[in-house]
Amino acid sequence: MCHYSTEVFSGMIEHCDSIEELKKEILPQLQSQRNLWKEKINQILSDTGYSCKQFAQLCRVSEPAVRKWRNGSLPQSRDMYLRIGFAAGYHLEEMNAFLKRFGRCPQLYVKSLEDSVCMFVLQSRELDHSYATYLRLLEIVRQELVEAGAAVATTYTTQVITEQFSSLKDLDEMVQFAKKHAPVYRQSYLRLYKYIIAFLAINLRSENPEEGGRKTSFHQLASEGQWPSSLRHCVSEVRNKKWFPQRNKIISLGLHLNMDDSAINEMLRLAQMEPLYSKNPIEASIQWAINEAKLVSDGGDVEGAEILEDLSQFVKHILIQLDLADSEYLIDDL
């Protein structure tokens, strides 16, 4: 089991000289995270008394997915940790602690529409505390906002919004609260959207003078880079300022946009998430691959330049070689 700090592991990854050293000496020390999750999820099932089939139904996943969790396979999105937290019967404080400790993602945030509805369900004394209830209420609130149209933007501090939110008593008050703060919800990720669009513009540049110094379109960029449809959809939602970011999608998008680790970490920060985590085998491997790409590029040869222009494929190649458990979801995005 790993006893080193995250900072120590970051240094070890930075000074790792080869993929063989990464695979044989560093990554095996990170098994502790999977062991902790395996212990946690089995404790949840034991405490709730649910069978794998029952728990799978509550989480809206397959029974084999739950069995994989019980063997140490890590959930791959914040939404999945929310589903598990609901199935575990967590109240708000427990859910937030669970998200931060095991999901390495931000706690529920009142200025996010999805999160505020989730918080409302978790705090309600009348509603069933389930993921199904959350989805049902979220759809109701979203529809009400669509029908209400644009609202007048008013500046509220997080403290004021939190105080107003804590006094909500029923669904009608939740809907009115959402309508009142609709502009706040829409602005939550504006800086993230702007950051992504700026990098998209950089990637659309081309040295071919016949193209006027730019790629013809994002469609061309995505086609040449073999972007999966899910990431193309993310970019579409970013442009329409309605994307709700997920950690794995942020990382995949950053690699397709040829970002280095500091730029990816800035995206994660703007999404209110933790930076790339050196104690996670997959994210540690991504950090190593990005550093390796920089070193090759610093050599000044044509191959190095090409790697930095197609970083996602280089990282994908490294992850395939490492054959890490639970890395398929990211490899599919690359």
C-alpha cells in the first residue's frame, strides 16, 4: 500500500525515465486507491443489505458493473458517485464527503442547477431520497426554466444564495428559486467555456496558406483527430454555454486540444474539480505521457512536433501499453 504523499508521487512521475519503470515500479504502489474503494463499496452494500441486483437497479447500472465495483473497479464519473451515494442513503453532508473523498470531485454547489436540485432532494423531509426522484425533479425544474424564458440577471453572493436555498420548503419554492437564479446557473461555467473555446481556436489554426491560416471548421479538426461523437457533443454544448462538465470528458477534451498538464489542470479548476491526481494510476499515467511528449518535442525533431500536435493519440498509445484496469472509458474517448 502507498504511503507517499501526492507531491512525492508527482515528483516520481516527473523523473520517471521509461514506461517500463512507470509500469513496474511506480504504478503498483498506487493500488491502495482501488483497495480503499473496494472496502468502501462492500461496506455500503453490507450496511444497506442490498444485493448486487438491487443496488444496480437503484444506481441504474448493470449488475456486472456493481460486481466490478466490489472487486475494486472505480466509478468513472461524478454522476456515478452521486447515484451510489443516493443508493447508500446518504444525507447532504455524507454525500459531499463521499464525493470529495472517493470521487475526488467537488461537493454539491448551490450555483449549479443540477447540484441545487440534488441538494434539495437530499435535504427534503417529504421526498424519497433517490436518484430517480432527483432526475424527475430536475426535468420539472428545467422545463419550468425553458417555459419562463430569459430572466433578468441579478448579482448574488454564494452566501446569499445558500441562505435563500436553505429556507426552501417544497417543490414550488424550488422552482421559483431556480427561475430567480437562472442567470447564475448559466454563468457558473462561463470561464470554463471561454477557456475551452480559446484552445479550440488555437487548434483550428493551420500553416497552410491556402486555408487562410486556419482549418476550415471544427468538423474538419474533429474528423482529422478522430474525435468520438461524445466529445463533439461536449464542444457543441460548450459553444451553446450549457455543458455540465465531467472529469473524464474534461481530461479527454484537453488531450484532443493538445493541452499540457497545467492547461488541463486549469480546466479542472474552472470546473471546480481537483487537479490531475498522481495517486490515480490512470491520471498518473496521463501526466507521465504528457511529460514524455514534451521531452520528445524538446528534441527538436519532426516526430516530436507531430506528437504534440496529436497528443491524444500518443497518450492513447501509452495507456494501451500499460493495460490499466478501468482505462477503457478514457481510451474510447481518445
